[in-house]
Amino acid sequence: MLSDQPKANKLVLLLSNLGMDKLRILGFAGSLRVGSYNRALLRAATELLPDGTTLEIFDLNGIPPFNQDLEMNMFAKVKEFKSKIREADAILIATPEYNYSVPGVLKNAIDSASRPYGDNPFNDKPVAIISASVGMLGGARAQYHLRQTFIFLNMYPINTPEVIVTFAQNKFDANGKLTDEDTRRFLKQLLEKLASWTKRLRQQ
């Protein structure tokens, strides 16, 4: 019986040439503000991706407050979000910090997408967190609270490097471009780590 391995190798090569084997990261920010530093941090990430990686940014604006009465007949925006999560190989979350914790916009989006029970698209996904703040802690407490959520979602977060951008107003220009070289370097390292971590989990 002839082996199908040569055909399989040709298919892999064809997909590679078409760019279809790229590692797909889905990014979203827990802020709806147009001038948000966290949204700007996500845009900066698109400039620093390792080879063979793409980053799609999803806007959480339009996801309504979660109502369990409607989870079996969810809104179109939630369906789209769930689909994007499911299709992604890894997740990148940019979170501001509100009142020492995760913003309601972000928590609501995660809650909405993870329901109904048993239909959690975050399950087994590698994930990395970035945050920016005009204060001296850079959103650190929000990051730690978000990590607690990952436990129940059964996600696999990157632990280091921690990208926590303090005094963000001094590290972005008037157009929202990240200009601080140290921050760009740490962000690039995190993206490289997320890519390698995702590939490692795929092999298990």
C-alpha cells in the first residue's frame, strides 16, 4: 500500500506558501475609549510580531451586558466574538485597571463569550496580558485578577515577561504610537514567547 506522506508533505508546503500555516493571535482591549493607551498598545503589537504570526484586533464595543436568560439566543456580536476566539491559536488581552481590578467591559465580554456552560471557546488557549496606565503600577492589579479568571477558563497564560506600561502618557506620542524603546522591546519579547509557547502546546 502506497504511503500518503508525500501528499501530506506537499499539502503542508502549499499551505506554507499560501501563508495559511501562520499562527493566529486574537487581541482585544478592555477599554472602549478611542484614545485608549491599551488599544494603542495592541496596535503597537501588530508592528512587533515574530515571523509566521498574525494579530487580529477585535473591538469589544457593542457587546451588551451579559444576561443568562439570553445565553441560548445570544447577540450577533457575541457570536462573532466566540467564533474569533475559537479560530485563534492564541489570545492577547490588553487591560486597563479600574478600581484596582479588571474593567467591567472586559469582564463582561469574557463572561458573555464563555457561556453557555460547556461551550467555552477560551478552553486550552494560550494567552498573554499587556496593560498600560497613567499611574505608577501600570495595571498590575488588573493583570493579577485576570489571571484568576484564566484558571476557571482553563487557559495557559505566559508568566514572563510582564508588560506593564507605567506612566503611559510619556511613552506614546500624540498619534498613539508607542515610542518608548524599552517597552517595545519587552512587548516584542512577550509576543515571541507567546508564539513559542503556543507551538509548544500544539506538540503535546
